[in-house]
Amino acid sequence: EAQVTQNPRYLITVTGKKLTVTCSQNMNHEYMSWYRQDPGLGLRQIYYSMNVEVTDKGDVPEGYKVSRKEKRNFPLILESPSPNQTSLYFCASRTGTSGYYNEQFFGPGTRLTVL
Amino acid sequence: DQQVKQNSPSLSVQEGRISILNCDYTNSMFDYFLWYKKYPAEGPTFLISISSIKDKNEDGRFTVFLNKSAKHLSLHIVPSQPGDSAVYFCAATGPYGGSQGNLIFGKGTKLSVKP
């Protein structure tokens, strides 16, 4: 089954404790992206990657890191989480430069709470 | 500054009637528009899209209309069903080749279809 998976689905942590949210897709997609969803703000892009070893900032990258060492994986790293990073996070993927306007497939979401 | 605006946070419709969800955008470089549907505890799923060279696209019960001069698009659902109750996100991207296909999302409209 074609899908985007995220782990963990739920995470409660404390300020300053480094964490990683994993994202994996099995569709051989070049493009992957991270979003956060906050009440009243909709979905905002954090980082995206056009292909392996190619990443770039989205609209709200502060406090986040990403890496793209393999095509299928795109982990989101919070080196020192803060309470304002409490949010619902979504990973998404789609075909790459030949499919700019193809639909993005989203993962099920990770609800992160930073105390 | 919001580039994609969904000014109605919520909409309630009777089963069998038409649901009309609206979206406005400010960036004239956008040339492709998408609607995503999101159920609680799930990731957004693609619903329907439209290119700026068209003014209408239809897929079953769902039709998207684009008015470029007004920078306005709308999603019509006819007839509405209780299973359509979800949050609907409008998204835009463009220009082709210059935006990497990154999506800009609106804040979403929560549709409730009452039996």
C-alpha cells in the first residue's frame, strides 16, 4: 500500500530534550516536506526536500532541522524543543520536478507536546 | 501576510443540499490550486485541483470554480453527505518552475453536514 508513515504519532516531552520525528514513504517520491498545523493558522511548511541531500527552508523553519540521506526518509529534528513547538506535525511527499503539480500525500500526523 | 484566505472557519449544511466553500488568494503568480480534506486524527487527503488555465473542474459530486480576475475559487459539493463532514483546506502554488511546487495553505473551513 502506498503510504507516508510517521513515528511517533504522539509525543510528550520537556523543554530542551532533543527529539526526532521520523517520516518514511514507499512511493519513490523525490519531494518531501514537513508542515505544522496550529489552531487558526492552518498548515505551514517547515522544510522541504527536492531530492536526496537537497533541503530548503519553508515558511517556519526556526528551531527545526531536517536531513535527507535516503530517498524514502525525511526526519524532522528538534535540537532543543520549546513550548511554542507544541503542534500537530505532518510529513508529505510527491513526485519531483516532473510532477510539480502532482498531489502531495500526507502522513497521519504526529502530535507533539513540549512542556 | 496571508496569501491564501479561507474567511469562513465553519459551515453547516443539511444533507442533500449544496455546500459551497470559498477561498481567496492574493498572489497573482499562483497558477495551480488544490483542495484537501482532513478528518480528525488523519492526514489531509487530496480532493480536487484546478489549473489557472481553466475556470472549472469537476469530479463526481465535487466541482471547483476559479475566477482569476477576482482571485477567488470555490468548492461545490452536491449533494452534501454526512461523510463529507471534515475540515477543507484550500492550497495554492506557482509559478511553475519557480515555486518548487510548494503549497501555501489557507486556515481551513470546518464543514458539518447534518442528517
